[in-house]
Amino acid sequence: MQLDLILTNARIITMDPARPTAGSLGILNGMIVGLDDDLAGLAAKDVIDLHHRVLVPGFNDAHCHTAWFGLTLGEVDLSHLTDLDRVYAALHTAAQSMPEPGDDDGWLVASGFDHHRFGGQFPDRAALDRVSAGRPLFIRRTSGHGGIANTEALRRAGALRAGFPDPIGGRVVRDGAGEPTGLLQETAQALVLDLLRPYPRDALVHAIERATAQYAREGITSFSDAGIGGGWIGHAPDELGAFQDARAAGKLHARAQLMPAIETVRPPGEDGRGGGLGLGMYSGFGDHLLSLGPAKIFLDGALSSETAAQTEPYSTGTANKGYLLQEPEFLQQQMADAHRAGWSIAAHAIGDAAIDLAIDTFTQFQAQQSQQGRIPHRIEHAAVMRPDQLAALAALGIAVAPQASFFRPIGDAMAHSLGAQRAAFTYRAKSFLDAGVSLAGSSDRPCADGTALRSIQAYVDRLTSSGRVFGTGMERLSAGEALGIYTVGSAEATGFGSVKGRLAVGMLADCVVLDASPLEVPTGEIADIPVMATLLGGRFTHHQL
């Protein structure tokens, strides 16, 4: 038998307890067929000497936004700026390079604005009007839970009309005179986004290609896209088709699990049929390259904007507790209808009040002995997690997808908003593992840096931009544990634990060649380890060997 590829002279970290390390690995038809002595006497079409480089399973980002990320790569990038005058200058330069605006085009869109970098300040609406030269302007906030619009964008959205009401689950922020400031919170941003959507299908395909090519350069071989096709998070009703087009054209460079926004999921009829996406499909449909994951629902907002729903007020001197994005009964019914149609649920819940709602709903599913497929229910972000909630999660078998990627950019601001006591049980890691909770590695890109090695380092050091440890050092992971959640943990949380996450016989040949071991270098150097190659099903998607 001739194999397709044998990688030799490697330091392989398999993440397989039965065989933790190896020196060579054989691949046939996209699968791992042997390690070390298993390969004795076998030849291969290609044999590559890795010269003692490190081979690990492919990284799996279990919560990101791929088309969104790809679109931001073509927008005005504000992520590196810390001065509002420079923001205005960047927008002015971009506006001057664009054609004259018309009634239906000429939008100027920017990404990467985080008010924490600007001392809590937001761009002034009048200043945005001056630099945008009459065209509509929308700035995406990094968190994804809001944006900033200029006057022309607000006019087109109808938000300047007298008595214009806030949408359910969102807020058009106003000044003391009742005038919109341009800041749109949560679902209110859809007032403007709906003027940009639906994005053309070819634009989405191009965005997916750009994003997944970047994933490959970072060693990411699998991802879960947390919300497509509808709600404020989706980009077009046919977004799933764009991923299928990308796959057919060879432009999908990582394995995709897609979470439809719950607004797209139809409940089954009285006969129990016809639910899902209108064809009766549900979580798990697809194959190893492109599949449907849980239905995604937003229960609350974000810590960065203090809109995440808490049981106690934020520690910033107000009575604000954040808010749920709908009445709890409505949200529970949405989840119950989707679950009855066969879907696993991925509930965005950041504040402890939202987590209470998610746990209560999943407890009802268990009490009803509702069937659950191979993909577990999940709580996305699972940020402010009280000790009593931790025990409940473990008992229910719920997976969680928190993000260590937030520690450095907004960790200090989160700690200030929450106070020391709550920060100590926010964005847990070690206590999840100790409690037996399934913990997935994820980034929430483009809401944070999505580099997998950077997130792995953040789980180990938990350092904020000021050099403080976020929350408590008791939640730090070892490098081995952090690598584990980005491989085995993500595979299990997404329902693919039998074929992904480990380098073992019978597993998909998804692996990453690193120039050094994240288990051996100093913690502060993990993020900077060069990714030399990425293989997806034994095929190189990135190669610098």
C-alpha cells in the first residue's frame, strides 16, 4: 500500500492519551492511517522531513464570524488607532477616494472601533458628517454589539424622525436634548445594517475566501460561524449558499460548521414535520467540510457596552443591570421551538441573568426528556458565571465557548465594570475543566484577535493590557490544557470529537506544523510561534517549509 504523505522527523503532540507523542505520521485519503512503527515498510507519494519541528492537531475556533471577518478586511480599519482625530482623518481619506455618493450606494463602512482605546469616548456625529462628504457612514464597534452612524445614515434608517421608538432589544442613544448621538446599541444597529444587506453572494464568497485563507496561515483548520442568514448578525438570507459556493470553487480553506440565526429556524407543524430551515433539516446536517451546527440565539448584550444582563448592577455607580434582548418567555419559546425541530441551541449569554435563563431552558429540555443529537447545547461566551451556575452546567452536559482573547484589549475595562468579586468568576477556564464542563477554544473574531496561538497564550497568562491578571490567577490554564481546548475541546463541543482534535489512527489529517512547541517556550512567546504549515485532510492550505 502506498500512502499519500508521510511526515517524518517530527515532534508530534498528538493530544491522544493512548499515544501522547510520536515522530512520524502517515496520511491516506485525508485520514491518519499510522504513526511511528505503524508505518514500517510503507512507502508514500511524498515524504517530508519536518527537521524536528512540532506537529499538533489543527486549531479549531469554535465561535467566530467568518464572512463578517472577511468583509472587514475590505473596510476602513480603525483597530490600530487610539486618537479620535486620527479616526476622522482615516475616514476622510477613505471618503475622498470613493466615487460621488448616490441614493443607493456610496456607503463608507469602517470596522474595529473600540471606545476603550479612546478613554470611553465615541466619535462625534457632526465630525463624522464633515469627514464623510455627504455619504452615509457606519462604523462597526469591535464587540459587534453596536455601531456609530452619521446623520445621513440615520436619515436613511428613519431614526431622525420625531418620536422614533427604540427597537426591541436595542437603543438609539440620544443626548440631553433628545437628539440621536449616532451610537446604536444591540439590535438598533440593524436599522442601518439592513440598508447594507443583503450582501451580494459573490461578495460573501470573496469574504469567506479571504477569511479562511487567513485561518490557514494561522493553523486554523476548523471553525464554527456563530450566526448566519438572519437576525442582526447575518449578512444575507442565502448566506449558507455562499459557503456552499465557496466550497465548490475551492475557496473554503477550513472546515465550517455554521450556526443559523434562530430567526431563520422554523418550528415544526402540528404533525411534527417541516421545521428547521423549511426542509426539515436540523443540527448535524452536512459532512466534515461543511455542516450545520446549533441554532444561535442572542439572550443579552455585551460587557463592553454594559448591556449584558446581570442580576446585580454594574460597578460603575449606576443602577444599570444590562438587559435581555427580548422578554424571557419569548426567548424561551424561540429556543423550545428550534429544539423541537431537532436543533441544538447555542445561546449567547454573557451576564449571569442571561446564563440563568439559558440554564433554566436547558433544564426544561432535560425534564421533558427531549432528544438531543450528537452536538451538545452550548452557552456562547458564558462570561459572568456564578459558582452555583457552574455546578448546574456540569450536571446538564452543556458546553461553553468563552474567549480569553478579550483579556488584553478590554480586560481592564471589564474588571472595572464588574468589580473584583464578579471579575473573579468571569470568563472562567480552569474551574470549567475541573467541574467537567466541555470547554471549547474560540476567539469571537472579528470582535477580538482570532489568532489561535494568541488565545492559547491568553488562557495561560490571562494578562490585560495593563499587565494585570484578569479576574484571578486560579483560572489560568497550563499550556497543555490551553492547547487541549483549542483541539480536543472544540472538537467535542461541536460534535466532531470522534474525527477531529487528536492525531491518531482514523482521525482526519488536520494538523499544524509549528516552529516551536507551545508546551516548551516561555508563556509570553506562545503567540509568536511561527506557523510553518497547515494541512487540511492531508492537503497543504499553508506551506512555508
